[in-house]
Amino acid sequence: MASSSGNSNSSGSTLLQISGSEEDLHQLMDERKRKRMESNRESARRSRMRKQNYLDDLMAQLTLLRKDNNQILTSINFITHHYFNIEAENSVLRAQFMELSQRLDSLNHILNYLNDPTLNNGIWVYETEPFETSADSFTNFTLNQPIVASADIFQY
């Protein structure tokens, strides 16, 4: 009976060992689970920090791009305004060019007429009575006087 009681003690201690071993196993598994949970929390915290840093960088970049965009729009508005001013000035200059070209053509026509060899020494002479010195003399205008013009008559 002693052996049977020894067997029962032996099997009871084995059960205690198995049961203690299971308890150790559960503690070990709980420890691993706790460490994994801590590791996951830390990883999630680092992930949130990276995400926040990325978001902060994007916001800073957005602010910078908006500032650059406003500067570009201001520059475009200034250049467009300057372009329209130059375009208006160019139109005025074209009109003045056309007017001066017409005047030059007219003056060249007059010069060609005055330089006609059929005229008397380049001056058109209209035969009238001799020039009088009275006040009435300007009514008998003779064209044997050269035409004189100054640059002042071309003011614009």
C-alpha cells in the first residue's frame, strides 16, 4: 500500500508539476502577450507621430505653395497691366507713324513738284503785275517766294 500511496504521491506531484508548468506556460504566454501589446502600442504611437509629422510637413508645404501662388498671381497682374499700357502706347505710336508718313509723302510730292525742270529754277512763278508796297499788295500774291516752314508747325 505504501507503493500505492507512493504512486499517488508521485502522480499528485506530477499533476502539481504539470499544473505548475501550465501555470508557468500561461504566465509566459501572458508575458509575451503583454510585451506584444506594449510593442504594438509603441509601434502605433510611432506611426501616429510619423503621420502627424508628415501632415505638418504637408501643411507647411501648402502654406509655402499658396504664398508662391499669390506672388505669381501678383506678378502676372503687374505684367498684364504693363502689357496693356505698352499696347496702348504702341497704338499711339503707330497712328503717329501713319500721320508722319502721310506728311512726308506730301512734302516729297511738293519737293518733286518744285524740282520739276519745267519750272523756272525750281520756283513756280505766277505772272502778275509788279509787286506793290501798299496795304493792298498782299491781295496780289505772287508765288515766286520760296515756302519756308519750321519744325514748330508739326507739333502733336
